[in-house]
Amino acid sequence: MSPRLDAAASTPPARPHAEHGDDHTEHHAEDTAAAPFTGSIDELEGIAFDEVAPADARAMSKTLFDRLGTLEEGTHEYSYVRNTLIELNLALVKFAASRFRSRSEPMEDIIQVGTIGLIKAIDRFEPTRGVEFPTFAMPTIIGEIKRFFRDTSWSVRVPRRLQELRLDLAKAGDELAQQLDRAPTVDELAERLDIGRDEVIEGMAASNAYTASSLDAQPEEDDSESALADRIGYEDHGLEGIEYVESLKPLIAELTPRDRKILSLRFVANMTQSEIGEELGISQMHVSRLLSRTLVRLRKGLMAED
């Protein structure tokens, strides 16, 4: 139940009892006219603004805006009336913020941003235009909240042009999908928005930057699947030298059997030159010369291939 916004009425004394002999006794209370709210600061004391009914809030706001127009900006009384208007109309901010409850941002942050829009609306409002303040303020509040999401909630920061293009593409895509009964093509979107095909592709790519998922998050459609990180490919270091291996194969095939065996023992079996010499019955120095000669030959072969 909202508090009375007018001056409190004093309770009149009860009328005297009826004379003895009457069948019953009646008590009457006289109605007193309530004094209207005038916008005086003294009348604002003790009012719980969050409990004021919407109709009363509109009536009070209208009176306070009239009062604000007579005050000099920067004075204490001006600031007090302006702050009272903000508190009195916070319900508009909460109503507008409730439309964005499904977003990932905390509701407290959304309300704070919406309050900035409310303050801007109060500073710009002109009562002489004959428009109700809630009608004037709501677009400003919602616009401020939307601007907040547009500027801060993207996972990867993209230019404002691409942010707006993403919204245009989404709207045009929905309209064309209803008309065509299928998803529109890039060329159809470009024709609808009267932009180039490359711009449409750029806008679609920018849409991927709006939200991001944790690599540890489980897929929503099937909780039994592994996390996203487990399904992302990894760098296979064995592929780094695959081109050299394929290029070396014909060159190695041209070597003598002994040179191929020395290469195998050195780089596959990881044997030392001394161990290779013992294996083949030759000296370590001879193994070193044969190995160096073979490597030079292979290196020249690779450079010639390039």
C-alpha cells in the first residue's frame, strides 16, 4: 500500500452519544479535504519512494518537474529535487532492466547503467511539451542499456560499424527467412541491405565475436560429450618435418647400402660413431667422414629440389 502523498489529515473528534432511549448509538467521522502535494522539500521528508504507487509517482514527478523549472541549477534545493526525481522513478529503470534479465551481465550493473539513462532523461525532459515523463524516459533508459551491451559485452572488441552491421544482418535475415521460407544467401542479404557482398561476409564473421564459451564447458545438447577443449585439434609436431622427410626419400634411395645403414644407425638407432664403427668393423674416424659426406650430399640434394 503506497503512502499518502498529501498532508496528513487530523482525525476529528467523535460526535456525542445519542440520548438515552434511542435504539442504537451512532458514531460519525467527518471527512477532511486532503491538501495536495505542492513540491515543497518539507513535504518530501519521510516518504519511502520505492513504495510509491505508479500513479502517485507520475503525479509527484509532474509537480517536481514544475518545481525544478523554477530553481537555479547548482543550488542545494535544485540538487535535492533532481535527486528526488531520480529516486522516485527508479521503478522505470528496474522495469526496463527486467527485459535484459537473460543476459550474462549482473542485474545490478544493468540497473546502474539504466539509472544513467534515467538521469539523462530527467535533465532533457521539458514538461511544456505535454508528454508524460515515463513515455519520454523509457526509450532513453533502454537505449543506454543497449549501448552498454553493444560496447562492453562483446567477447572480442570489434568496431562500432561491425556491431551495427551485425544487428542489421540479423534483422534482414529474419525478414528474408520468413519471405523465402529458408535461410537467405549472402547475395540476398547484400541486396536487401544495399551493401557489398564482402561487407555481409565481414559482418557475419564479426558476429562470432559477440559471445565466447569456456573450453571446459560441456555441450548443452549432449552432456555425455567431452568438453570443448577435448575436441579441439592440437599441433602435431611430427608434421613439421613431413615435407623434408618426403623430399629426402628419393635422395636416400640413391645412397649406397652402407651409407643408408650408417644413417639408420646414427639417426634412428641413436648409436654413437664409435658404436657404428664397431658394428661395421671400421674406425670411428672413417664413420665420421662417411657420415659427413652423406649429409653434405643430402643437403645439396634438398637445396636443388627447392
